[in-house]
Amino acid sequence: MKKRYFPKIRNDECKGCERCVIACPKGVLALGKALNVMGLPHVFVADEAACTGCSLCFYTCPEPGAISIIEEKEED
Amino acid sequence: MKTFRIIKDRPAGFFAEFEKRPAPLRHNMHYCPGCGHGVLHKIVAEALTDFDIKDRTTFISPVGCAVFGYYYMDCFGISTPHGRAPAVATGLSRAHRDSVVISYQGDGDLAAIGFNEFIHTVNRGENLCYIFVNNAIYGMTGGQMAPTTLVGQKTSTTPHGRCASEDGIPFRVAEIVASQPNPVYVERVALSTPKEIMKARAAIRKAIKNTMERKGLSFVEVLSPCPVGLKKDAAGISKFIDEEMTKIFPLGKLKDVAAERVPVEHPVPVYDREKVRAALFPQENGAEETESSGKKLREDVYNESEIFEKERRIKVAGAGGQGVLSLAYIIAHMARLRNFNVTYLPTYGPEMRGGTADCSVVASRREIASPIVDSNANMLIVLNQPSLDKYLPQLKPTGVIVYDSSSVTLPEIGENQVAYGVPAAQLAVGLGSTRYGNSLILGALAKMMEELFLTPKDTKDFSDVVEAALRECFADKPKIIAPNLEAFRLGKENAFRAETIKTPK
């Protein structure tokens, strides 16, 4: 059984403060150039494979649901 | 086969949708990008569901950026006046024993305007979870200096940096709280790096747990980022907190005695209407004035006299110690006993004796808009000369004056104004104490009412209600009821309608 984790960004809830980009020890997240519904740049998942599911980005994010952490299980 | 599981998502302690936010932004909060409030709200919201206390938690929002806390938290919420969260929180936590009250205040709200209320709440050791958001600045109003602003820090009110000799030094609230014996848990945390955030999460969860177990006051000071107010980016503000703020506000646990404390207990509040009434008005005990007979009373004693149809505004004035306030109180009780709506508003100088005292009483069959009588008074009761001179202009052109003729010389009064006097102070000395003066004045009042306004049916009723009010007001001093009734009778005998010099119109 293999487990892997990845973050999911809700683009329209992100205000692009970059707290999660700084918080992630693996450099999974990065600030993009595209603007969301608020007219703000938002974070995107740059390196999904590096995610360990530590959830630090979730706790450092000031928005309620801009980041979710998802666990993927693969059974043989 | 692949299966997916969401391990971290929007905490259910938040409303699913923030209905009060403008569409289409109903899923995020009003805070600026990178604001620490959001991080803290998330920690609190997560705890609400994890501990299953959504249905018994009240989140008290301060004045400050977090004023809209009740938009977001799916629990009870109250927004309080500036700095007054501790008072509201105290009332709530005492009235609702099982509630978990989270008081959430910023540095302007708690450490500046509300510090007085806060520190006494700490001193009483109320059962509260206190979250103090310290961002070293007034965020909402545009970045002014707060009590917690660092020395040298530039704000819009300290453009050259906070100067220690001029503006004082940063105020360390957690240390003050920890120095008091009653709080059970005091910790200072920061929302800078993920490591510190996880410590903050643990501290807030501990504080909420303590409150659930009624251990007393738990206080968490949170060094929170305000990147917009301090004009920094996310990295800069975290660096500011870690390197500058923590020098002045050292992080860590300052006090934790929760394990040693027994749950806080207060007297159990009583919500039974009859019991509250009995406690408030002991003299009514045994009397037939229950709710059902109250209605009967209203029909039975509805005064027929025309004078009671309209709102009656009465000013009672004299020197402190003459019994001005108790006279007004008796009149207010008379009105209440006959089911008028009545207000009683005393004002007096700082002196106990010898200062001026006056009191406004308004009685009405309808709702009373204002309890203040400062013009168009229907009746002026004066016990000394300066009061008459001061308040005569406030009397209606058709108003009535009742005065103590032993100390007051009546000036010219209006053509349609009437004055009734009684040498109250003089007669009271004859009765043995100047304290009976106000009952003598009541006698004059009764005489005036009988001669001018009352129907025969109400005439007797008026004396009865004076007696009932006197008995009620002096219920705890039964010895003086009889002499006061005697004084009332004597006052009625000796009262006279004053021959006055009328000012022609």
C-alpha cells in the first residue's frame, strides 16, 4: 500500500500572502502570476511530488479553506 | 485502486458560507492578506469541532479588525463596545454555567481602552478563555501607535518612531496577568513560523480545555502578524515578530496551575420570575399582587381624574440631605402602585450633605420617551430657595409649585401657575426631626391634588396610595412609618394655597 499527499488550492479563496510558500519545507507551493476573482495573484502547486502531508501550509494559511490537504492511498 | 481522503480542510467550526460577506467572496474572510487573525480563527474553529463545543461556545468579538468574528464562527457570538468584552464575558460565563466563553481582543481593545475592565476580570479569575492578539499596532484604524508598539517603531502617530521617554514603552500584558494569583494559565505564543503556530495551537486548545473544565481564567497572548499595518511582506513580518517583538515579548509559558485548581463555582443564577420578584421586592411577599391580580388591580383602581390622562413630569429639588431623593422615590412608588409607567432619575452633586440634589420623576399611562425633566415640568417640588430660582424657568406656564414655606420665599410666578406651601422644616422640628420634612411636603401635595385635580373617588385613593408608598419605602425601618404618616397628615392640615404676585402675560 502506497500513500502520498498533495495540497489542493482553491484559487478564488487565496489572497496571495505567500505565508504557505515560506512555510513549506519542501518548496511544494509557489506564487503564480494569474489573478483570481478578487484580482489578487494566488498560490499554485509547483511540485506536487515533494509534498509530505505535514499540513504546515494549512495551519499558516489565514483563509479558512484556501488550502486542503489530501491523502491518496493506492492499494495493490 | 486509488482512494482519496481529505485530511485537512476548512474547519467545520466556521460557517459553511459567510452569508454576511459580499458575494462572491462568501468563503474567505475580510482580513488583509497574511493577517494573523485568519490563522487564529482557524485554530479556534478547529478546536470548536474537535472538542464538540459549538453549541455551547460564545465567541466575543472586540472592536478592532476582528469585530466581525461572529460572521465566521459557527457558535454564539456577541460584538461588544470598545474594550468591554470582559464585562460581557463575565456576565455570560456566570449566567450560563456550562458555556465556554472565548473573549478575543486586540491590543488597542484590551491593553488600551479596555484594560481597566480586563484587569479586574483577571483579578476575579472568571472562567474564561482569553485570546489577546498583539500585533504592536492599531490595524483597523490605519496603523496608529498601540500600547504594545515597540520603541522606535514607526506608526502613523509616531512618524519618527516610538520614543520611550515621550510615549512610554511596550506594555507587557501577559506578565501582568501572570503576576496575579487568580489566572490559571498564561502563555505567550507567536504566529510567525509554522513551529510557533503549532505551539500557539496547543496553547489555545489548552486554554479552551481549561475553560471547559471551569478551571478559571486562561490567557493566551498571541504575537500576530499585521503585514499591511506594518508595511511588510509575509517574510518580513515573520522576521519582525521573531527577531524584534520576541525580544520585548518573550515567548513561552508564564504560568500553568490549572492542574491544582478546582472548578470555579458561582452562586447558581435564578431564572424563576416569581423568585426574582420576591428577591427584588420583599415587601410584596404575601400581597396579592401576582400577575393575574395585577390586571384586576389595573381595572379597579384606574384613576378617573383627568390629570392622570397625560404624561406628568415632576421635578423635585433641594439640598442634599433634605430628603429630596426619598421624596421623589415615594412619589415614583405612588405612581407605580397605581400602575403608571414611571421613571425616577436622581442627579446629585458629589457631596453627601449640603450639595444640591434634584430628581426627575415621570409618570405616564403610556410609554415614557425620556426620563429627564428639564423643561415643561408639570410640577416643581422645591425644598430650598436656590432650587426654586434654578428650576422655576423649567416649569410649564400652567404648572404647579409645591414648596417649603419655612425656607422659600416665593418670587413672582406666571399668571396660570399655582403654588402650594407648607412650613415643612418648621413643623418637622416640632415633630422631633427635620427628616419628616418630606412627608409634610407630601401632605401639601395631597392637599393641592384634592383641591385642584382629583375627583371625589380619587381623593381618598390618593391618601391611601401615599400611605401605601410610605409603608413600602420604609419597609425596612418600620419604626418611622407611623411618625411619617403623622407628618403627612399634619402637612395636609397646614398646607395653604399661596397668595402670589402674578406676572401678567
